[in-house]
Amino acid sequence: MKILILNWRSLKDPLSGGAEIATFEHAKRWVKNYGAEVTWLSPRYKGCPQEGQEIIEGVNFKYIGFPLTRNPISLFISFPIFYFGVFFTYLIQYRNKVNVVIDQVHGIPYLTPFYVKEKVVVYIHEVAGDIWGKMYKFPISLLGRLLEKIIFIPYKNKRISFVCVSQSTKEDLLKLGMLKENIEVVNNGVSLEPLREVPPKENTFTMIFLNRLVRMKGIERALEVFALVKKEIPHAKLWVVGRGEEDYINFLKEKCRHLDILDSVTFYGFVSEEEKIDLLKKAHVLLNTSYKEGWGLVNIEANTQGTPALGFDVEGVKESIENGVNGYVVADGDLEGMKNKALLVYNDLELQRSSLEYSKRFDWEGESNKFWEILKNG
């Protein structure tokens, strides 16, 4: 089977996140287990190969257009170029030469029902909705919300299949009018190998935030929760791990000064996989203060290292945290409530063991096989 994936972020793009990791985990298994030929079409990224393509674990990444940034003016120019580039590249190079086109949605799909002849599978982690307002200023935020509602209309089509990662996303798709019988839920697996036993934690209460440093991920709320925790445990620490724009990181550091926590917060930036595992292993609790997630893979990654997760009762996050089993969920925006749960899980060895066991439920092989059956038959 020949598969073409349309995605506005590649695996190595600085803007990539959990959705790209999940897509790659599936794609590389389709290549390895079923001999599929997988091409991933996305914009160039800073530092990508000059020839505009590379192969990673059997998946062929092809790059067109210009690198995307979160700068609204740059995005307004570069995204349409890529968008139309996808259309022409498909017509010239892939029409009648692939079996399936995966239209991966990050807010805006690629209108594949209008021009793709082959089978179309829409792969979506989350319907953006109000997240447009968290990520972009007016008028782009308003335009994004309007476009999202309008642009899905062509997908109310019996020949279009949807694969989403959570029941929450499925319900959002139903609200947009998508056909129930066309939507399948395929959960994410977890790439990190669960430990055999809970490792020693830091001597001082240590919290970790692991995500892209953008507003929709709720890093500002994490800092506010930590400030409340620090009033109860003065020597507590917060590790902030993830990429972000320099201006926004400077804003976050200024916020730390205002909250009087700067000396207790460490900004690691992007770290290697080995360092990520080491930090998760030593932290007492993961803070997931996102406004919305497709599923919340980072919660389970923390669990593999014996680290419980705390999150708000929002779409996606609430599906990857089971209260009292691998962490706790509190009402959305309840900073005081999350502070109280953080104090509760501190040195809760039983919850750490339970979190580790919980992480063993999630398997990429099984989920990728399920996705493959949808591509083949669905």
C-alpha cells in the first residue's frame, strides 16, 4: 500500500508536538510490519536537508514551501503557499500513484474531498475551537474559528473516514456534523519503556511541566499553580521542559519574577530523549495545565517513570488521567484545587506505583494495527 500523509509539521520541525510523534509511530510500523510505502508531505523547516527530503525509519519525508513560524504575518504568507503547494504537488506527483491520502488536521484540513481521487482518511487529534483564541490574536483567531466550521462541510461525505485519538475529539466532530459511522477512535500508545519499579525521586518536592511552550498548553497556569505550592513548600522546584519562541519565554520569566518564583524555576528548553526520561524519572509530579489536548500523551510518558500527572478537566486530558490511579483531574481553572492535589501526591508511593502500572496498558503495536485495518478496509 502506498500512503501519502499531508501534515503542516514534520517530525523534526521545531513546531512539532505529540500529534507528529503519534503519526510517526503509526507510519514507521506500517512500513516495518506491512511493507507500506509512506510519504509525509510538509513544509520545510529550519535546518532541513537542502534537497528537500529525508528518510527516517523507512518513512519518506518530502518538504515544500517555506518554514512556518508562529509569527502571524509570516504564517499568513507561508501557510497559503504550502496549502496550494500541497494541491499542485499531489496533482503532479501523487495522483493515481497512491492508495490512501491521510489528511492530518491541525485546525485546518486540506480540502482533500475536492481534489483527491483516492481514499481519504482524516487523522485528527483535536478540534481547535476556542484554542484559536489562545494561540492567535484577532483577527486571525476569529478567522480560524470561522474557517474551521466552514471548511469541514465537504467532509460530511460517506467516503471520508475519520480517525481520532479520543472520545472527546469524536464528540467534537459530531458537533461539526460529521457522520458517526465514519469516525473511529484509535488511542495513542506510549513510546517510553515503563520501568520495572518506581525510581528514587528528588529530595526536594519537584514538579515538571513538559510540553511546547505556547499559550494553549497552559504554561502560565502551571507557573501560578507552582507559586501556590511554593507558599506551602518553600523549597519546592519546577522544571519547565519544551521549545518556545524566545519572546514568549522571556515573558514567562518575567511572570516568574512577578510571582516571586524565578529562583525555583528552571527552563530547560528542548532536551534529548535521554534527558527527558531522566527528568521525568526524578520529578514527583507532572503538571498538565493545557486548555485542551487530543489525548494527553505526556501524562502517560510521565507515568512510565513512576510519576503521576495532574490535569484540568478538559478534553483529552481527562481521558488520559484516571483519578487516584495515575494522577488526578481537577475542575478547569481551579488553581487552588490543583495545588491541593499536588500536595496530596507528594511522596505518595502507592500512586507512583499505580501510575507505573497504568502506563503498561498502552501499546503502539496494537493501535497501529487497528489504524492499518481502517486504511485497508475502513
